[in-house]
Amino acid sequence: MKNLSFIVFAICLIFASCSNDENSQEEDSKMYDDIIEASLANSQTCTNPEEWNITGIGAKGCGGYAGYIVYSKKINSDEFLAKVKKYTDAQKSHYDKESGIGYECSTAKEPTGIECIDGKPTLTYFTGAY
């Protein structure tokens, strides 16, 4: 009977852990969507790249940003960057809780600037030889 109780407890623990992972992924996805919406990158027309900034977002298991996003200088930058930091810290926290097996350790290429292409702020990257 003790073995059966232990097995039931173990199964409940596994399901609770999986449920927490799914909730974390849903929360992360919602946070990311909120950040993209707040950036105005999809809703504000880009006519001047000087009206936009770049920030790193997310975290890789081995360190570094998962990517980079543009955001309008017309928004409250401090509030926006606090949201990005909260999201990035949550990503780091997920990696801290995991074993490290299967981490994708390549780093996102850092953009060199912003261009307005078809009315959208678009990240640019160095493409020449060093």
C-alpha cells in the first residue's frame, strides 16, 4: 500500500510539474506579445529610422540574448525596457531550473541599425567582410 501511495504521489508531482511548464510557456508567450504590441513596431509606420531604438530580448541557455527587437522612441522607454527585462529574467529563470541538456547556445546576431522598409522598422546587420 505504501508503494501505491508513493506511485500516486510521484505521478501527481510529474503532472503538476508539466502543468507549471505549460503555464510558464503561456505566460512567456503573453508577455512577449504584450512587449511587441507596446513596441509599436507593428502598428506605427516607420518613416525615419532615427525614431526607433533596439534592445535585446529573451535569454539563451548558455547566455546572451535570444534576439533583438525594435521599439519606438515615442513610448515610455523606461516602462517598456522594464517589461523586456522582466521577460528576459523569466527566460533566464527557466534555464536555471532546467538541467542544461539540449540548450541551444548560438547567440543572436547583434543588429547594426534600423531601416524603414515598406513602412516597417527593420533591423539591419553587418554583411561585409572584416
